[in-house]
Amino acid sequence: MRRIMAQRDGIVAAVNYWSSRLLHVGAERENPGALAESAESMITTDRMKGGNDPQTLQFEYWQGRSMVDRDISMWLKTTNDAPQIMFERTVSDVKSWQMKIEGILL
């Protein structure tokens, strides 16, 4: 149970990070490709911080963060849509995650 909670905590932390990064004034001017690259870079960092022992809470926490970063990266680079549409779709998905998290943690 503690491992599931650690992974959930990582997911919450990553969603909060991306919410603040994508929902601030002026964020819509950011290049989706650059945001995707940033997310990919964070995946590498998450994996290094998580270590190699899947039995640890630290590993689960960083796995949770990595899952969110992977999804953000994928959403921002896998369609042929205009950059603004990809950005808006990603923002919408992050807002949806945020609402689910707020509902769970209340």
C-alpha cells in the first residue's frame, strides 16, 4: 500500500509542476516542441533519482513523476495538429488530472 501511495505522490507532484508551468499567463507562447523536450529531459532525471531498486518508495515516487512527464511529452509531439492545438489539448488534459487529484485528496 505504501508503494502505491508513493507513486501517487509522485504523480501529484508532477501534475502540480506541469499545471503551474502550463497554466501561467504567457505559457501559450511556449513552443510545444521545447516543452516536450523538457519533459523528456525530466524523464531521464526522474529515472536517475528513482534509483534501480523497484522495492523502494523512492523508486515508486519517481516512477509516478516519470509517468506524467512521459504523457506530457507524448501529448506535445505525437500529432500533426498545429502547435497551439497540441498545447491547448495538453493543458486540458492537465486540468482534468488536476481536478481528479483535487477530488481524491479532499
